Amino acid sequence: MIPTLIGRFWGCNLSEAGDNARLNSLQGAGLVPNTESAKKRVRQNAKRRARNNWRKRRIKNQIKNFLSAVQHKDVDTAESEFRKVCSILDKVTCTGTIHRNTAARRKSRLSRRLRELKSAAA
């Protein structure tokens, strides 16, 4: 009763406030931010996590396209897909989503697959 009165006093209904809807997933774990800065940090972390997952998903999808081209022994498609993978890896590395050595290792392993495909085709 008191939170409703306080909420009405300030001109809003606390049960309809957006913060409660966003933070429901944290209540199950017993983690509810108390300060405004902590609530903002939760929102920022959720945005960053979603953005990083989107970037990683782009990498995975492009690598799948490259590997399917290698599996079908299509050299031209594999080369174009490899260039796309390298481009995406370089872009994602600049944002800090993955480490530059991780990107270099993945590019190296994929280039080895492309090189083996070319030597088998020749």
C-alpha cells in the first residue's frame, strides 16, 4: 500500500513502472539493483550482451557457409566465403568482442582448409 501511495505522490504507478518489468529476471536469483546507477548498469550490460551475441552469431553463420562450400568442394564459393569470414572477424575484433589472437587463429585454421581444398582440386 505504501509504495503505491509514494508512487502516486510522485505521479506514477510503481506497479506499471518499466524498471520492474526489466528486472524481473534478476529477482529469481535474488539480485535486484537498488540504486539508479546499478539499474542503468544492468540495462547497459543487457545491450552489450545482446550486441556481442549478435556479432558472434554472424561469425558462426559465415563460418558455416564457408565450411559447407569446402565440404561441397566448391573452390570459388569457398574463396568468396573465406574473404567474408576474414572481413567479419576483423570487424568484430576491432570491437573487442573476441580477442585478436582468437580471430587470427580462426583465420589461420580456415585458410589451411582452403589451401587443402585448392591443392586437392589441382
